[in-house]
Amino acid sequence: MSVPVFIEAPLVRTLPWLSLALTPLLLGLSFYLQRQPHCRYWGEMLYGFSWCWGAGSLYWGWLRWEPLWHLPIEALPMPLMLWHLRQRQQLVGVFFFWGSFLGTAITDAYFYLIDVIPHWRAIMYLEGDVISVQEMLAQAIAQAQTFSGQVWGVLLSLSLLLIGLLPLFESQIRRGYPSVLPVWGFMGAVLSTLVVDGLFGLTIGLISVG
């Protein structure tokens, strides 16, 4: 579950067009920040965030009923990111995008591995039926609480943690040289995804206790 989707979720469910329309505004703000001497790298990171936001708005606003479309839609900015990478432009934003996408892919892999994709699809179709949604959510929670569900949850969480922290073993990255700031953007996106997934898991736990 990527950071942009977590932040925009309340907005995109009720006002998807507004959420999507914020994308060019975020891009404009990113270009403005990049022109400021002390905000250049923040602007680059916002650039990557903006494309994550736009793809998330498109999927969660209109296509959330089909989980199979999730990663392909989230991947729509990839050609642009590859072009920037080739041109060595917007590198902090590019690496932030890749970190966010990787976190999303690992989270989706968890849902596939514990076989809750049918529940995801059903919940999206039944979102107006509160009782049916609660029943499907309870089934998904039970699936996540099985032994295999917990094992996969731990393994994938450790994978995110390792991927996010592994670059710290490189001395130049620890010292924070400007040339390695893109790696910090990648690490931040991956570790933020882990935090979001943790909050999601905590919410599931509280719901199950309730």
C-alpha cells in the first residue's frame, strides 16, 4: 500500500475528479520548488510523488473494483520515469516513485499469497452494503490471521525493512552526499510503505478485536 494512496484515500473515494485534478497542481508546485535554491530536491521528490498520486487517483477513483488492474495502472508513469533516469533528470523523484511502486507491488503480492483478492473485489462491489462489506472484511481478516497469512506478513515486512535499510550500509549514503539523495528518496518511500502497511495491519487487528 503506497504512501500516496494512503493519504489520498478519503478524497479519492468521494471526489475522484478533484483528486485527479490535484495532480497537475502538485506537478506545478514541484517545478516551482525546484527553482528555489534550497528546495530543489524537495521539488524533485514531489515530482515523483505527484505521478504516484495521479496513478493512484485513476485506479482508486474508477478501477478499484478489479485488483488485477492495480499494478498496471500504478505503473503507467514508468516510461516517463525511465526516460528521466536515462536523462539523469528528476532523480530524487524517480527513485521515490520506484520505492513507492516496489512497496505497492510487495503489498499486492501479500494479498495474492494469502488469497484475499476475491475479498478485495467483493468489498469494492459491495461498498454500499455495509453488512455485506463487514462480512467480507471479517473473512479477509480471518484469512490474514491464519498461520500462512502471518508468516507471509512477517516475511514481506522484513523484506521491505531490509530493502529500505540496506543502502545505509554504504558509507557515502550514511553521510548524505547530494549525489546519493535519490537513494534516500527510494529508502523513504519503501520504509513509509512499511509504516502504512503496519497501520493497516493494526487497524485490521483492532477491527477483529472489536
